[in-house]
Amino acid sequence: MTEQRRAWLIAGLLFLFMTLNFSDKAIVGLAGVPIMKEMGLTPRQFGLVGSSFFFLFSISAVIGGFVANRVQTRWLLLAMALVWAVTQLPMTGSVGFATLLACRITLGAAEGPAYPVALHSLYKWFPDRLRAVPTALVAQGAGIGLALTLPAINWLIVQYSWHWAFGALGIVGLLWPIAWLLLGAAGRLDQTAPATVTSPSASLQPARIPYRRLMFNGTVLAAYFAAFTHYWALSVGLAWGTPFLVKALGYSQAAAGTISGLTHGVGPIIFMAAAWYSQHLLGNGVASRISRGVFAGACLGIGGLSYMALPYLPTREVVIVVLTLGFSVAAVIAVISQAVVSEFVPVAQRGAVLAIGTAFVTSAGVLAPYLMGDIVEKAANPVEGFFRGYTIIGAIMFVGGVIAMLLIRPEREAERLRQDEMRVPLPAPSLAR
């Protein structure tokens, strides 16, 4: 097998890895209505269940990133996938609120490092100029993958119970570690490639840069804040997407599962097209500031405006279409933010930096689902509550998009870091005569 084919095989396995990752995240939202009914949960309590997944998520993401700098990603990915499968199994029986919270917290801790570690593994197979599309593929394990898995999971919920759905997901989750053991491997791109005319910031980097200078610069902060605003919308969608369809738009549980599958199938087409276009611009010599920063920021801003428009749309079908398109376009920031940062972060520190950034981005999930539940519970009715919540999310995303367009400047940041590393203090004047 050629190196190129092996690289795409690894990308495919990591795509399935992220499909499991987001199926584990999404199953609680998909089963939200029957879970609330069986356990007698209020919207605020169910929002706490959605948020509990993220209690240790960010902390474990940081720890996992630093571990990824020292331990082969092959073994880290294997261990995470095994824990994911095991934490689904207690849900097959009768569980209380405390057990549900404990399992979601444990699952979140095991999934925290998943995306940055997966990207760290992927980037050892693809050079900077070719990363946007494979990164988008891995990220869209959450989209294309869910389009396939959600209808099947929802069928189990409708025909049997939500307990069966959790059990089936746990059993299927045990298959990926077997495939990874047989086919997974570490890539050989352990050094950053020399500069090309299309990506000046991808030139030879310093071996190591103090973390405070990597994390506290305008480009990194803007990229991760923009991704934070998108993740706010994502975490709400995972927890409240199906309850929104059922309680606010009036669909049945069966119809809501079908709609969720369709929207997750259509969304990645838009997302992948946007990611490809960004890579196309970069390959044609357009500066990364424009092809990545301005482009992704504009997509995020458009997504925010789409969310803000939801209360004013005429029919529930139009609401679903606009919500799907807006979220899908905005999602390109999830890929671009990581690719921008990887332009100037030394390889030896990349796993940790991606993990720290991911920890900040995903911390949005600690608050967002709970606050949405609080808004819905305080509203006069679910329709008013959900639309008010989505309007707030849209405003947050729009601000993130503007900040990304203005402040993401990877070429300037890379040059500044290189110049700082080249400065050598002059020796003190000698007093000898």
C-alpha cells in the first residue's frame, strides 16, 4: 500500500472514530424526550445532563494533549474508544439521575482529548498545504457519520426503548478498537515542511516556543474564540436538537429522528465544500489571512445571522432548512481554527496546543445546554423559549465571526514568532582594558 493510500486509510478510520465520538454525544439528545418522560426531568435538569458531559471534557483534553506529545497516538486513541463503549452499557438497565450524570461525566472525560489527538495523528500523514480536506473529513464523522447512525439509533428508541439504543451503541463501539489495532499506525511527518509560496507561515519553525507566547497572541485567541461560539451552538444542538423538533415544532419522535439524520447528511456537503474552497484559495496563492481567517469568519457570521432569523420564518420546514444551512456553513470554523494554529506551532508542541485550544472551545458545552434548558423552563411555552435561546446563540456566533475576520493573521504571527526566536541578546560590554 502506498503512503498516500495509507494516509487516506488512517483518515477513514479517524472519520469512524469521530462518528462514534459524536454518536455517544448525540444519543442523549436524540433520546431526550423519552428520558425526560421516564425519569421525570424538568428542562433545567435535562440541560444539566447535557452539560455534565463537558464537566471534565476540557480538563481531560489538555491532559490528553500533553500526553500525546510523549505517547503514541495509536494507543491513546485505542484506550479512549474502549472507555466510550464501556460507559454506554450501564444505560441498558434501569438507572437513576445520579447514574446517568456519572456515566455522562465519565464519557466526557474520555472523549475530551479525542479531536485534538485525532488531528495530531492525522497531521503526521498530511502536510500543511493538504490538511483542510482530510481535517474536514475527520471532523465530519460528526455529520456524515451521524446521518447514518442517528436513524438507526432512533429506530431502536421508537421500537424498543432508549435503553436498547445505548446498549447497541456500546456494542458497536467495541468494533473500532479492533480495526484500529489491525490497521492503525503512526505517520512519518514529524517535522514541519519547508516553506512554499502559497503558505509562507508554513516555513521551518523554531524547535520550541514558550507556551505563553503560543497561546496569548491575537491569531490563536481569535481562532479559538470563534470556534468557541460555534461549539456553543453545537453543544445545544446535541442536547436539545430532537426535543426542539418534538416540543417546539410538533414532530413525532420517529419523524424527529429521520429529520436529524437528513440534516446531518446534507450539512456535511456544504461544510466540505466550504473547507475545500478555503484550501483551493490557499493553494492558488491567496494569503492564509484571507483564505482561512476572513473566509471562515464570514461563514460563522452568516451562520449567526441564520440563527437570529429563525423566529421570523413562516413555516417549521423553512426553520429546519435555515437552521441546517446556517450551522453547516458556520461549522467550517471548526476546521479552519485548528489549521490556522497548526501553521506556526512547532510539531513538538502541536498536540498540547491543539488540546489547550480544544479545551477552551469545548468549555462552551459546560454552560450552553444548561442555559438553554433554563431559558425554555422560564419561557411561557417551549416555542418561545427555544426561539429565544437560538436568537442568543446567533448573536454569539455573529460576534465570533467578526472577531475571526478582523484578528486571524497567521502569516504575521508566524513571522513574529520566528523573529523573536532569532533575536539574541548582545553580550554585556567588557570592562577589561
